[in-house]
Amino acid sequence: MKIGKILSFILLAAALAACSSTTAGKAVPTVVPTVKPGTTTIAQGRLEPIRYAEIALDASGLVSEVTAHEGDSVVAGQIIARLQSDQAQTLEGAQARASQRLSAAYQALRDAQYTLDNFDVPSDLADLTPSEAVSQTLDKLNAARDAYEPYRYIYYDNKYQDLNLSDPKLYKLASNHVNAGALEAKKALDDAWAKYRRAVQWMGLETDLETAQTNLDQAQKDNAGLQDASFAEDTAGTRAALANAELRAPFGGTITNLDLKLGQFAASGQPVLTIADLSNWLVKTTDLTEIDVVNVKEGQQAEITLDALPDVTLKGNVLTISQAYSEKQGDIVYEVTILLTDKNPAMRWGMTAEVSFIR
């Protein structure tokens, strides 16, 4: 048993010595393992709230009241500030004027409809629409003008030399014939003009009715927006434009910027308020190149690491991929928006992030 072990050891030593001798004589190439392509695409981005709005005043005036502050949570329709201005109106004033405009719009529509209903449409145009009648009578008018053109300069002209006829009797016969044709052509032209004017008048009345209906639709929309007790987002624009003595929140969120002070003069058109919905967050990439964007798809999973929170990994999915491009340091880049499915109380608008798109 011991002899067997000694023999095995001697054989192993001999093998190692032979290998060492061969290696010393000739180098054995080192095998480099194959590196597989990466499974992620990396991009830099910036953190944003799911939605936000920068709001400007629709009227100029003195700030008479400020009822909220930066950092406050507000609900849709909540008054944030009031203006004192002769050109601005409160919600109550705007509601009263909108009701008056609505009533006037109804009356204008009734009047336009009555006038159109009582318009005497020529019988030969009754089966046409107003625009068809205008087109048809214009064609007939142009034909009548062409037919009258030869008589235009000799109508009622009895001078002998104008007809170049040497026989006075022949001239008289020709003159009568020419004048008869001219009279007929002139009457046809006058009739064509009358029909054309009638058709144009008819189309004008039809247009008046359509305009009255459009005005009524807008008056109804304005009135509904101002009377909306729920302060829905789709009516916020109407309130902002018409009840412009009051600055109201268009949706529920957090005031992240408020540039109004009591007693100051505020000019219309200048953003003074930013409201953000911080219930969910987005990351928008800033450097995803054309080479990398082709590997990204909507719905694709992503992992986000904020520079301010390096130990926290947040999950998300690609929401949109921009069709437009921009140039950054000579590269063509595309903005990709990722909707985060995770949140962290330390997250803040504008934080820089690294995005890993998982393939």
C-alpha cells in the first residue's frame, strides 16, 4: 500500500517535470475569455414631477391679497391671489357677464334663423345649397358677360360709319338687328347679375346663422366653465381668462414657486406661479444618443439612481420616446421619459439621475 502511493507520487512528479521542461522551451498562449455584450444602456437624466404648470396673470393690476405660500398644498380652484384692476373681474362678475352673453347669443341665433327662414329663394335654386347656388349663378353670369361682350361698344350707337354699311337702308336694318340682340344680351346679363346677388345674399344669411351658432357654442362653454363648481381641469382655462382678477390653482398640487407680494404691481403675461403634482415622478434623459436610442422601447424597464441618493435604486418604465432631436456637444440626442414606479421622500425636482435601460 505504501509502495503504491510512492510510485504514484513519483509518476506525478515526473509528469510535472516534463510539463515544466516543455513550457520553458515554448510559451503557451493565454486564452482570453469572450466578453458578452452589455445588457443595459446607460443615460443621464433629470427628475421632474408627473405634471406641473407655470401660470401667468391674464390681467395687470395691484396684488390686493395673497392667500397661499410656497410649499403649500392646494386643491383645484383654490384662490391663491387677487388683483385690484379696472380691467379685471372676479369669478362672480365673470359669471354674471357670461350669463348675459349666453342670453344674447341665443337671441342672435333665433334672429339669424328667422331671417334665413323668411328669405325668398329663387325657385330654380331651391334644390341647391347656398354655396352651390353661388357657384351655379356665377357660371351663368360669366356666360352672360361673354355673350354681351360683342355688343358692349355698339349698343345704342346709330352712327353710320360705325357699322361700315354704305347703303342707309341696309344700315337701318342692320342697326335694328344689332340693337335687338344687344337688348336681349343686356337683359340676360342683368338677370344673371340679379340671380348671382340673390345667391350671395342667401349664402350670407347662411353664414350669419353658422356664426351665431358658433358664438352660442362658445358662450355656452364659457358659462359652463365659470359655473363649474368642481373646478375641473378642463374648465380651468376659461376661469383664468375670464375671472382674471383671481389667481386660482388649475389642479391640485404643491406650490413650488410664487412670485407675488402684497401691494406690488403685477403685469399680465408674466409667469408668477408654479404648481406641481408631486404624487408621481418622471425622469427625462439628457444625453441618450442616436446610437443608444434604437435599443430603447416604450414600456421597457429601467433602473434609476439619483446622484443625491446613490444607495437607492428606483424602478420605472419608459413612458415616451421623443421623435424630435437636439444637439449636445456635437451628438444627436433624444429625450426619453421614464415613469417611476418607486418613490422616496427625499426626492426633489431637478435632481440628476443615472438611468439604466434593462434589455
